[in-house]
Amino acid sequence: MDRTLESLQHIIARVLPHRDPALVFKDLNVVAILQEFWESKQKQKAVFLSEGTVVYESLSSLGPPFVSYVTLPGGSCFGNFQSCLSRAEARRDAAKVALINSLFNELPCRRITKEFIMESVREAVSSTSGNLKDADDPSTSIGAYHYMLESNIGKTMLEFQELMIIFQLLHWNGSLKALRETKCSRQEVISYYSQYSLDGRMRSHMALDWIMKEQESPGIISQELQVALRELEEARKAGQELRFYKEKKEILSLALSQIYSDQVTSSSQDDQMSLALRGY
């Protein structure tokens, strides 16, 4: 633990040379420190391809406990895990969680290397029913994971996670299964989606998929949304990275709002037709 703290302090001294490493985590202005950290990385041209600013989002609430999310350049999302009595406190707590994760991401052990890949594949094999031979076969889950790691060698885990989130959502959404049924290889799917970032267009496509599922199984979106909200809350309180759960919530909410909008439009058109017929 002491060596890890020493490494984090070394990173702070390198990225934020004018800050006292021993006082960074005690500084109440951790929101400014987090912003400064990412601005410094941008100047060093070491940020993600999808460059951006640190973005905060506070959930609307009439009273405590308050919840705040912070999204980093690249898309990683964190939230306050403590019970906060004010929005400012929740924002500071979320910023502290994000800063710690940002610093950890700078450690050499968080960069994808040959050694890191071998260790990750071994861990994946031990947690599944696969074996090490599967790592050389992209048609298997272990092989696809190995292929993705090899394709992103040199990147940090937060950078790699942005790509992984897309495939997690495609799996959750049922899109990966549909692609397999069209005889697309895992390598083809990985190569195709590796070119895209998770943006409004991709969310809209996934929301349309859920609207189609709703037509087949009424109520499924509401059920999935309840699950997503529960997962998001549990992950936030555990101090985990939140983007997967938050994206699920956003996609399902978008689908529900679209269905509601269509229903309102349809109802309005029916009312107008009724008035027109009465006039006739």
C-alpha cells in the first residue's frame, strides 16, 4: 500500500508539479485539481481520442442524500459513494473518486503490455470453463478477449475500457447474437466496432432495438430500466466505474421517451381527426 501511495505521489509530482503530493487528496478543491489534471494531460497530448472536458451531472433531488456523477475525457464515469448532505459535497466526493482512478490509470501496471495480456487471459480462463488454447482461437470468447487486448497494446485500462463498454452494451442489447447469426466472425465484429465511439447515434440505434423488443414483449423496457437503476446505485455505492450501467439507463430512458412521444403524437392526431369528423 505504501509503495502504491508513493507511485501515485510520483505521478502527481510529474503531472501537477506545483502541487504538494501529500496534500492533494486532503484539498477541498479536488474538483479543480481533477480538471487541472486532465488539462495537463491534454497539453501533453496523452488524452483519449475522444477528447473532451470533465463533465459533472447532479441528480435532481429535493433533499439529501445527493448524488453526483463525473464523466472523464474518454467516457469513464464515477460517482460519489458516500452519503452527501449537499450537492457540492457530492460533487467533491465524485471528483475524488475520479481523481484516484485517473491517477491509478497512470501506473505502469495499468498499461496493456504482453505480460499484462498473458496475466489477464489466465485470469479469464480461470474464471470460465475455457482453457489457454482458446486464446489463439478468435471464435471463442477467450480468443476474442485476447484479440482485443492484442489490438490495444500500449493503451491504458481506461482507454481499453471505452471499447469494452461498446461490446458489453452490444451483448446486453442482443446485437452480438444477431451478428453471429449472420455468420460474421468475432474478428470482423471487433474490427468494425473498434472504429466507432459510443455517441448519440449509437445510443439511438440501441434505443430503437429496445422499442422493437417492447412491441414483442410489452413492459420489458420498464423491467430492464429498474434493473439498470439498481445496478447503477449498487456500483456507485461501491465506488466502481459506472459507465456501463449509466449507458444502459440512458438508452432505456431514451426508448421510453420515444414511445411516450409517439403515443402523445398519435393521441393528438386522433383528437384532430375526431374534431374534423365532427365538423364534417
